[in-house]
Amino acid sequence: MSFDVAAEAYDGFMGRYSRLLSPQLADFVGVQSGQRVLDVGCGPGALTAELVARVGPSGVAAVDPSEPFIAAVRERHPGVEVLQASAEHLPFPALTFDAALAQLVVHFMPDPIRGLAEMARVTRRDGVVAACVWDHAGGLGPLSLFWRAARELDRDVDDESELPGVREGHLAELFEAAGLRAVEQTAFWVIVEHATFEGWWEPFTKGVGTAGSYLASLGTDRQAELREVCRDTVPTTPFVVTARAWAARGLA
């Protein structure tokens, strides 16, 4: 899996979906003017942009382990405090933020319970910690079409369905294990229309994330075979991808 890629590659691959999640996550938290908020695992800044729109750049901090993503967020959002760091080691004092949010990150954390506990540490008492992850286990993530085709060719493929938080209820369990209080869970929905198959497929070739890394690991013939299995799944265009994300929030 790789997120050491150009911000534009991630934008085309996952940003087309994550931009539609960001307002839902911010609403779920109740982000509003006057707050100080943290975007954990900010990527190229889909959620950061939504937070900036609500509280202004001086009210937002963002962290990510990827150097290209950090550079992109600094360029795109002047005035935001942007630092290179992992969720498990947040470079902030305790009780710094009114809310800490992680969009499409928890399932990639090496230690999600520690990462969530760190988010709680830097959030004020009774502040909100929140996160969302795709429903990979239920087959309703935005990449499910790709992974179903991959399983037709390789029954043992790692299709992200076993990652932390991606099955119903598990994200809330992680929150509780991390010590969050009054944990609540819900689901977000995203609907994206793709005008052409090629426009949908091309971002997978950029090597982004688990799916991009898997595709890059295949030989040329196998890549072409997988492409055609995917194409057969969507015989007409335009076509719509409807995706679900599990979300949870709790009090620090």
C-alpha cells in the first residue's frame, strides 16, 4: 500500500469520493466557527478544506505521514498548521482542540486504538473525536467493484475487507476500546457518477493505496485481464457508484 504519491493522483483516485464525505463528517461532529479542530491523516486536504470553510485557516491543524500530501495541504491552505506526523504520535499538547477528526484513516493506522486514544488526548474534556471508514467488509465501499473483479481472478486477494473498522459496528468498538465516552455510530452515503469507464479506471493505475499497489504488482497481461473484468461489470456508461462509510464519534 502506498500513499507516497502525488496529491493529484490521490485526488483523482479517492478524492472524488472523499470530498463528498467531508461535509457529512463535519456535520456529525458539529464543527462551527470559533472552534479549534484537528484533521488527522489529512491526505491532500479534502476534509481540511471543509474545516477551513467552517472555522477559518487559523482554527485548523492537520497532520499526515506522507510528505507529498503535507506539501499539498500547505500550498492549498495557507494559514493552516500542517505537520508531518502519524496518528499514534500527535505533536500537540493535551487538551489543545475542540474536536479531532479522521476521515478514511483509522483502517490504515498501524495501531488504531492508540491512534484514537491520541486523538482523545489532544482534545479538550467533552470535546468530540470522530472518524469514518468505508464499508469494505459489506461490499459497499467505492472500490468494491474493483475488488469483486480482482477476486474473480484471485480468490485470495487482500481486498481490504479485514481492515480495522470496515465492518458494521467495529469502528464504534475501537472508539470504546480507546476510552472514548458516549460513543455513537452512523453511516454516510456518497453517490458519484462516472461518465466513462476509462475515467473511472485510470486513477487505479496511479499506484494509490491498497488497490493501486495491487494493480501495480500484476504483470501487464493480468492488469489487462482485470481491467476487462471490471469493464464487463459496467457494460453501459455513464454509471453510478454508491458507497457507504461507517462513522463514529465519542467524547474525550
